[in-house]
Amino acid sequence: MEKYLKIIADSYAGYAGYLWNEITNPGWGNYFYMLIVISAFFFLLELARPWREEQPKFRKDFWLDFFYMFFNFFLFSLIIYNAASNVVVNLFNDFLGLFGVKNLVAIQIGTLAVWIQLLILFVLRDFIQWWTHRLLHRVDFLWEFHKVHHSVEQMGFAAHLRYHWMENVVYGSLQYIPLAMIGFGIDDFFIVYFFTTMVGHYNHSNITVSGRVSGAVLGLLIGVYAISQLQLPVIQEIGVLVGSVLFTAFVVGPFMKIIFNSPEMHIWHHSYNLPEERRYGINFGLTLAIWDYIFGTAHIPHDGRDIKLGFPGVEDFPQTFVEQNLHGLKQK
């Protein structure tokens, strides 16, 4: 018992110190300011070129969703999740130790190039999350938690991180073992989080852009990462950057909205009126859209710009943060 009490105390102290360091030390790899910069970027795009022009600039529940972003990204871990998850992981490892299992690593890919490890981590994590997302729609008691995310009635970038705290537990639990079984030898997880957070904001934002534009942005991100890993003269770095942008814009661009999720696709996931034969949901993709095309859950019948959002009964769903985060915990 003493061991686990120490884990709890160290977890609180460690995460509080980490969060304070994030706030007081801006820089590359800083999750706190990453969230602020990405949010500001998409909010400015929504103001400049809104897809739904009739929607208010500060849409319904804007400030509620703004708080959700920081709560789910940081505060929930400080309050309980970091300490609780560390205790559970140690309990699980101690249980495995009873059978002589010292770690879960079954596949060692640490010898591969960093960019390959990052790609594997990104694709595997997204695949697991896609199936977890389907589970949230398919299992009734999990759907009650997921309703918080689907209670959005006017879509915007901040809706990305409006979700019940229980989803942190579900996603974290279901992806822990498969990811723990792979021996990643990298510390650059920030890159994956940065990219997936950016795409998640994009999917929920009130904008629309062509595949070539989103392809160019992807190329820019790839180019920036490439030159950060290479020691090249400035003129060659510019060449790598320009070449990456042009390649993804014109070669990958036409396929961007099949490979990656987009506002035009994700708006249908939040549709109030789902097709009768797909009552458990459509377009489950988080970052990648390809899983929906592979498994037959993609559904974009027409331009969904002005469709009604939510679910039957959303009119009576709790409106406050506290009520929403207690929803699903009480028996009906």
C-alpha cells in the first residue's frame, strides 16, 4: 500500500511541476502553447473565411468548449487521471510480474529510423482509436458518455475537445496494451500529438478548403520536420521545403479527403438525422479517413454544410460543464 501511496503523491507532484513548467517555459515541444497556437490559427481562419456564414463568430457554447479544451488536455490529468493511471499501470505490471513477465514489449522497432517509428505510432494509434470510437457509438452505456461530444449544435474548432472525462479512461485503457507491446525508441511523440491535434481542430472547424490546400499544409509540416533532421545549407533547406509542399499539393492533394478526415466528412458524423441503416453512426475517423472507406462506414451524400447537428433528445441534454460530466454516471 505504501508503494502506491507514494506513486499517487509523486504523480500529483510530478504532473503539477510539469504543467507549471509548460506554462512558464514556452518553446518547441510545449503542449500548452501548442494548443493555444493551433486554436488561435483555426479561430482566425473561421473568422476570415467561415464555411457556414450564418453561424455566429462566437457560436453557441464557444466558451464552454474552450474550457473543455484545457480541462481534457491538462486539468483532468492534474485532478485525477495521471495519478490513477500510474497506479493502474503499476498494479498491472505487478500482476504480470507474478507470472514472470517483466514488460509487455513483444515487437522491438527501436532500431528503425525515427520517422518510420513515428509513422507506425501514428497509424497504429489512429487505428485503435477508430475502433474505440465505433465502440463508443455501439455500446449503450458508452454512448451515454459520448453524447457529450455529440451535444454540439453549432460546429467549430473548439468542439474537437468537448468530450466526457470518461472517454480519456476508455481511449487510454484500450490503447495501452497494444502500444506498450511495441518498443518505440523515440522521444518525439510531440510530433504525433501536434499533428493529430491540428487535424482534429481542422475536422471540427467552420472552414472548408480544397485537397490541394490541405495537401500543401501537410507538405509544409513534412518539410519542416525533414529539414530539422538534416544538416543542409539554407538554399537546400528551402528546396526541400518547396519540393515537399508542391509534391503533396499536386500529387497527394487530390486524395487528401480520402486519406485524411475533413470538415466536409466529419460534419456528417455529427448529423442529427442518421441514415436508418446506419443508426450507430458514420464517418468514425479521427485523423485518418481511410478506415471508414476500408470498413464501409464512409457516408457523404452531399454538401453537409447546413445539416442539423446533435442527436434526438439533444434539446433536453444538460447544458453546463458539471451536469454534462455527471451524465452517464447515474442509473436511468
